[in-house]
Amino acid sequence: MTVYILRHRIFGADAMRYLTKSRFNTAITCPTKLAYLDDKAFANADRSNEFLKALADGGHQVGALAKCLFPGGIEISAIGHDAQVEQTNALLSEDNVLIFEAAIRVGRLFIRADLLRKIGTTIELYEVKAKSFDSRESDKLIIGAKGGIKSDFKPYLYDVAFQRHVLRLAFPQAKIVTHLVMPDKAKLCSESMLAQRLLIKRTDGSGVEIEIDESLRDGILANQMLHILPVDKFLDQLTSETLNAGRYAWAFVDGIAELESHIDGPTFPSRIGNHCKSCEFRATKLEAQQGMRDGQLNCWTQTFRLPNDALAQGTVFDLYSFNKASEVIDSGKIALPDLETEDVKLKSEKEKISLSHRQWLQCEESRGAIDRPFLIKDVLAEKLEDVVYPLHFIDFETATPAIPFHVGRRPYEQLLFQFSHHRLDQDGRITHVTQHLDSRPGEFPNFDVLRELSQALSDDNGSVIHWWNHERTVLGKIKDQLIESTDVPGDRDQLVAFIDSMTGGDESKGRLVDLGMRITLPLVFLPGTKGSSSIKKVLPALLKFSNQLKERYGKPSYGSAEGIPSLNFHDHTWIQYDDAGLIRDPYSLLAGRFNDPDLDGTEEADENNSAVADGGAAMVAYSLLQSNLLSPVARKELERQLLRYCELDTLAMVMAFQALQEQTSVN
């Protein structure tokens, strides 16, 4: 086995502070962040466990696989910047050489290049990214309809542009040619267990290592799965434009010079704007209690000379889906209680809660003017009555791995490996009817899970309720997989017909009913949710106002002989209270999924859309189940926790449905 170790980029006592590519990438979102980036006193959502991130986004696996494209490469293994640069320079003295993690330094600029190949006077840079790419689309994915670089590709291109700039300074006589290396969604994997042959393991330090099976060293599968895209023409276009860094703006080269000159300070003054909403330097309640500082709050209080508690009622950044924060801030308003109707451009609608109305309700809540649910009752009652009993509540657990686990599949292809299913009869009887988890290593789960779901929902034509559009989207992708499959399942037509019965078509609306996006979001506002309609925000908020739920679920009757049948719980009480007499979030009553302190934060990270990539906890769990990292006991425990979490997801929908019904009758 070949092992590549990927570490954080600060080594040893000689680690002078440099403008590295990671610092540059952070700084162009906001230069003020340079002051927080290496200060351990500040909370940082991106400073998460490297092993967790590797499981979730597959980036390290893609990087290791890319090295198989270039046999004979030499890894820079020295410790410390000076030693790394010295080792790299010695190798670059040769006419032809291939280097992994080449260290290049010019002044206070420092890069570690993923793959650097020197051929005579030409230096080729290959930057590896776990970015979804489809070579059938190519330039269309990067260049927009108006000819500009698309926003989702800019961060990746800026990364390469910075490295190209440093290489040009370091080697002014050389021709620099740049590339991105990405998983290619146009390619099918010809062998099974590819991802499992790129084994993710913890190191003793702060990083992870990828253990590469020798069967991959010939580069055949790497060439199948990865696409090498020349990007110099895109970089030329990008670097000719203004570099917008937060609310700072420079020419590209000037911007690098400015950032380099501030690497040891002084701190760039905060320029508050829309970009601050996604700031990673925010402290959670627990982190604040542990003494961690909040970078966003620090910017606010320093810029506007406010006491730390001045923004306790919320800021413009707390407004749901609000994209005009810069305008409001520039008008001198910051805290939610200070906003007026014209700031959100309030436009009310009779039949639904408009976006601006939802935002205004948040402002009203911050002033104490709203302390109860706000509903469009007549329309909500009509929607809740326009269902067919028995009601079926379903939730999917899915993954989209960058490197395929299964033969015949593509990078980032949709996997459905688990579902849970509750039924609510018209007489009020609730049953956790079925569940299915397919975690067999190397076995493509989608069609078997779909068969189980079809069987579970085949006894009647009741409405199938889900939360948001994920389940509908996944079913659509599986339909495409069935139609495109070369290994045609014998029951393909029946499975396609089942999906159509769920999603509907030109002549039918289908059985699926979206309780979250189509009903709750446009018709319900709940205090305490910050305007969100996520089920994990909605459920705790509804519990505060539902006497029926408190009565029904405040007893140890869930999973009891006389109560609600459950497949994973016994004599469980869902409504429990903390020492202050407040209802505890039901999700907090479950033990961590992973029984691992490094991984148990995944659910919060997934909910807050921070460092964990798309898929979050589900992706981590599925990656673990497909690997050989777990003992039989640990594997069984993880499967047990997955079943319990997924069951709570569908029970949460049942509770929400019941509570919303109750609210329509409240005066």
C-alpha cells in the first residue's frame, strides 16, 4: 500500500506567517479574516476535524487518486517551510521532474502545489479539487450566458490564479501552464470498491492519511474518473477583472500585494456587508460558554462602537434569505428592532406569507410584538385537509460521493441507502411501519431500496408526505438511473411506474405532498426559528405551543405495547424538560450517531451548512459503512443509530402535521 499524508500547512518553529493559498482564499472573502484565521481564541467553523471533512467531501481521496495520474512523482516530505522550499528547489534544478506538494516561496508568498511538473523551461501546475465537473458540458459550466465567470467556479479559479502568480514571480523565464483536476461526472467507474481502495485513516497529528491500494498505481482508474482541464484562458479573464474581497476591491496583482503587506498586520478594518452572513468565525452558544470569541460580533462591535450585548435581539444577517444587508447597514441600521417596513420592502400577500413579510415578522418578533405562531389559517387548514388517508411520512438518507463506491457509477452520483416510514390513520393511530437500511459494502443500494419503498407504500393510495424537495429530487434521479442503466433490472418498468405515481406527471399530481416547502414555508411563521422552515427548527418551535403534543408524547408510550408502535424505541418519552422547565429538543435526546467525539458534531455542522460538504452526517455514516474502518460491534452500533435518527425524522413530520392541525383551530 502507498500512503499519502495530508497535514495542516503550519509546521515547526520556522513557520513564519505567509500569505499561503489557503489564507488568500479566505482573505478574498473578507480581508479582516486574516486577523482571526490563526488566532485560536476565535471560533472557526472551518477548523473542524480533518478526518470528518475527508469522509464528508472526498477531497483527500480525489487528491490521492490524482497522484496516480502521474507515476514517479516525488513527494515533498520535509518538515518546516525552509526545508520544504530547499527540497523543492533541489528537485527543480533538474530538467524534467514531477513533484507532489512542491513548496514555492517568494517574499511572504508561499504555496504548496498539489502537482508540479517541470519539462525543460515549462512548468505545469495541476490543482486538484473535489469539484463536480462534467466534461460533456466543459466551458458551459464555467462561463455564464453573459460571458462572465460563474460565481460557483470563481473560488477554484482564484486558487489556481494565486498559485500561477507566485510561480511567475519565482520563475520569470519559465512558461507556466495551469490545470484543474476534478472528478468527471461524464465517466463511469469500471470497477467496484474504488473509494474503498482509497482508505481514509487518522494520523497521530492533526491530519489524515490516504492509504492507496497498489491496484490504482497504474493510473488506469484515475484516468477514467478524473478530468484534466486547462484553465489559463479562464485565469486570464478572471485576473483582468476587479478582485472583490468582501467590500474591498483591487486589481488582482495589487490585491495580492495588499494582502501580503498586511500578513502581520495591521488588521484590515471591517467593512460590513452581505458577505458577513456566511462568516465562519461565529461562536456557537457552547463555544461562547467555553470562552471562544466571535469574529463576526467583534467586527460589529468595533465598527459601530457597540457593547457586546447590543445585538442580542438579532441583526440584519438573521433575516431569512435576505440579500440587501449591505444597503440596510449603509443606512445606519444593524439590529433587527431598528428595522422598518421599507428596509425589507414589505409586500404582504393574502394567500401566503411573502418573503418580505416573513422577514418583517422576524423584526416584529425581535421587538416582542409576536410571541405566538403566525399562520394563514384558512389556506393552511385547506392544505392539511386536502390529503388522502392513511398518510405516509417518509424520509431518505442519501449520499453523493466524489469517488464512486460502486461499479458502473459516476462521481457525485445520487445514492439512496435508507428510508424511514410512519403511517398516520384517519382515526389518529400512528405506526412506525417500515424502514430499510442498505449498507452492504460495494453493493449499489438504489434499486433495492426503491423496491422496499414501493412495497411499503403499495397497500393504498394515501398521500406520501415529505419535508422539502429532497425526496422528490432523489426519486427523479433514480428514475434517470433506471432508464439509463445498461444492466436493466427485470422490474424496471414497474419501478419507473412507481416513481411516476409518487412524483406525478402531465395528468397526475402524484402522491407526494411537500409539508415543508409547499405548506409550512408559505403559510406558517414560528417564533424562535429565525424564519427557517427546517424540520429541526420547526419541531422544537411547535412543541412550545402544542398542548396536544405535550399530552401525547409526554408519556413513555412511544414504542410501548399500548402506545405507538416503533421499530427502534421502547417505552420512550419524547417531551422532556430541562432544569429551566423548557422542552428539550427531541433530537438532543438521542445519543451521538458515531460514538466518537470528533464526529458527533456532524449533525449541527450539516444543519448550519458549515465545513461539512453536501450530505453531512449521512455522507460520513455511509462512507464509514462502506469502509473497513469499523469493527463489527461499531458497525452494528452505527446502523442502530442511523435507524433511530431516521425514525425520528419521520416522527418529527408526524408531530409537525398534528401540531399544525391543532394551530388551525386555535383562536
